[in-house]
Amino acid sequence: MAAQGSPYKLECRNITHTFRGEGGQEIVALQDVSLGVYDGEFLCILGPSGCGKTTLLRIFAGLVTPDEGMVYLDGQPSMDTHPDKGMVFQLDATFPWLTVEENVKYGLKLRRLPKEEVESIASRVIHMVGLSGFEKAYPKELSGGMRKRVDIARTYACNPKVLLMDEPFGSLDLFTKTRMQAELLNLWSQARKTVVFVTHDVDEAIYLADRVVVMSKRPGRIRDIIRIDLPRPRSVDIKVSEAFGEIKRRLWTHFEEEFAGVASEAPAVAAPA
Amino acid sequence: MSVRSNAKPVEAKPKRAEADTARKRTIVSICSVVTVLTLYTAISNSGLVNQVLIPPPQAIARTAVTLWTQENLPIDILTSLMRVLTGYAIGVTLATLLGSLMGWFWFIDGVFDPLIELIRPVPPLAYIPLMILWFGIEERPKIMVITLGCFLTCIINVITGVKNTPRLYIEAARTMGATNRDLFFTVAIPAAVPYILTGLRVALGTAWAILVAAELIAAQRGLGFMMTNARRFFRTDAIMVGIICIGLLAFSMDRGLRYVNRRLTSWMERREA
């Protein structure tokens, strides 16, 4: 529930942030960005590299303090990291010195919860991500996709109000990625949370989201917010449906600028006789 | 199964290839040692060299037995061992404790780093005259100098390890609610264990180096003392016995450490053990 009359679960207002480079040059990562996320919604932030989407997510998480602007969770200011704002990173952040089980229990142990509760939450979450049987394995023994599940399980175990995901499937191959996307939606439908998911993959954004926020770069700002009216539950083959293609066409117009000036395939030249 | 394929089976590593290389390497190492020993024996017994300066292995072996049974070799060994172990244990414990704190808390680093860097350039042995004046000619000066040497060698590894804690792990832990204290104990230290173990290993070498020199300078018992004594009577065979003893002791301690290293860091991904 949002307090103080705010309709949003998670919100940022007037976020401006600049990076100062080594040579003194300044890059405006985000320019006056305001965005609200509804309770229980799956929101995707879509944009090319360098558009500030990761920076925005990190500001939401509290890992970065913006030069200007505020972040609100349930209507209250929330500028620092907090277990209510769980984050799954792009790279593998599982602690290699802990087993799968110990990784998942990490956040719970920090809170000094009673042992039985920790055990039951951990085993439930490990089962939810499909890693039952691998509790005693070390991350080095697991594939990339499995480590990603440990990441997700670990964050889910902390029961955050909001789940922030920074291109979590970016390093996976297409088949694993597609499977993980479907499993994420499955997991999300069982234990609904507010999700903010950053990606540069148009298909991924449309498939997963209730709404897609399109960002542009230099400076980073919101170009458009599009509602995805595809029905749930969404099976994987929705990606090749007409409705999907329609939405994709709409989104694609936003990215035409990105490809302006890029030379396309030259017409075939007849070989000299 | 004797098939070698290039495809990596899911979740398994090609252990057969690793074991083969390890076995071959052991054979090569054994051959290397045997060759050197054979050459030495041949040269010494050839009649072309002065057998007082290059004692033949037979003489060394005989002298070893005599020293062990009729003279004070066991006491010398124990005395040297005690000095090394005491100095080493105190030195690396202090280095690990202080180094961890210095690597994490800027204030502690600021206080101790300049002091350590000022002391470091002076070889620990140079402090022996001062230590003798302060503490007399008993065990204390020798142990203190060994402690100092181990401390200095080990601490730089510990500090590096803690300072190099991957930011990704720190951020992941923070988003799960870890405080600075939590981060220190549950992320920084475990992540630094490989570095700390490296520090332990190099400090061991330092310990033996300083011990022998310290005993050569000022001792009434011990292997270094035994060797200085032997020099006065041109007993190169006894000197060799001393060298072999030191070599065996240092070698076994290092092997022991390597074993501990492997067990404690079994979670790491490695090219070879």
C-alpha cells in the first residue's frame, strides 16, 4: 500500500545525474527523469546502451545518490539501500565461497531470523526457482543460468517489496534466456512483487512487462511509456503473435534514430566480365 | 570411458585430462630431483674435487646419524622449530587481524600504514643488535625479529585482499541489508581468504630465512648455530646435514600450508590445483 496519497509503490521525481569523466568531461546520464511504478506491476525500462537505464535502477536501489531528485518507496523517501529493494545484477553475484543454500540464506541470516524460519523460507524459494537437489553445490559447479537462479532465489528470500533487475539475462544464450524469462513470469505470478526490469532487448521487454518505459540517451530521459495489453499468463510463443508484432512495430519507431546514418547492405554489384 | 571429446558435458569438468597432466608433472619432478642428486654424487666421488668442500652423500648420511644419536641434532631441530613456529604464528596472526582492519577501515589504514611503510625497507635482521640490547641474548630477540619479518611480508597480502573485495559482492550484500560491519565479516574477509593464504605462505619463507641468519649471528642452540659451529671445524658434512634439515622442515611446512590452502579455497575456480 502506498502512503501519503501517492498511487505508486516506487517512485522517482526529477532525477538528474551527471558523471564526471577523467578528462573533466561531463556526461549527463539522466535529465529530469520522473517515473512511478504501481504496486504489483511488472515494469520494463528499455533503451540502448548508455541511455542511463542502469544508472536509474541503481538510483532506485540506493547504490547511487543522484545529483538532484528523490526516490520514494510507499510514499516515503528512500535514498539508501534497503532489503525492501532487492536487486538482481547483470553479472553473477552469487558468493562463490558459499553453497547455494548458504547463498540463499544470506539475507535471512543478516536479520537474525530463527533457524527454522530460515530453513523453511530457503527450501521453499530454492524449490520455486527449480534448484531443488543443488542446495549443497558451490556456484563454480553450476552453469550460468543456474547461478542466475541462485541470485534470484537469494533476493526473493529476503522478501523485498520491490524487485530491481538489471539486465539479469543479458549474459545468457537465447534458449536459456527464453526459459528464464518464462520461469520469472511464473515465479512472479506465484509470489507477486513490484518489478522494475532493465533491458535493451525489445522482445524481452514486451514479453515480460505490463508497461514499457522507453528511454533515450544523451541526455538520458524518458521518451515514452507504453502499456502492454497482452493477456496473462503469457506463453513463450506469444513472441511470434500478431499482437506482439504490432507492439514491437510501435516501439521500433522510437529506435529508428539509433540507426539513422548507419549504412545498410549495399546493392549487389555485377562482377566484371 | 576412454573417449576424449571437446564438448563440455553439462555441469562436469574433464577431470581425466587434469589428472593426466598432474601425473606427468609429478614424474617429471621426481626425475628432476633424482638427476640432480645423481650428478652431485658423481661429482663429489669423482676424485676431481676436494671432498672436504663438496662432501659425498655417504659422508653426509653418516654424519647425520652421528649428529642425531650422539650429539644434539634433535635439540637443535626442536629449538629452531620452536623459534620459527612462535615467530611465524604471532607474526601472521597480527598481520591478518590488523591487515583486515586496515584494508577495510580508512581510519585504521591511515594510522598504521605510514608506520609500516617506514619500518618495511629495513631488513628485519638489522634490528637484531637493538633487540639484543633491549631483550638480552635469549630467545626473545630472535623470535621478535622473525615475528616482524612475517608480519611485514604477510600484511601486504591481507590488505590487498581486503581492499580488492569485488564491488559486485559488496553491492549485492548491501541490497540485502548488510551494514558496514556485516560487509566486513561476511563479504570482505571470506573474499580475501585466498590472499590471506598467499600471505601465510610467503611469510613462512621469510620466517626460515630470518631464523637461519639470526641463529648464525647470535644463538647457543639451533640449526644455524650448529652450522656456524661446524664451519669452524671445516665440517661441511655437518653443514650439509643442517641445510637438509632446514630444507625438509621448511618444505613440509609449506606443503602443509598448501594442503590447507586447497581445502579452504575448494570453492574457487581454478586452472589447476
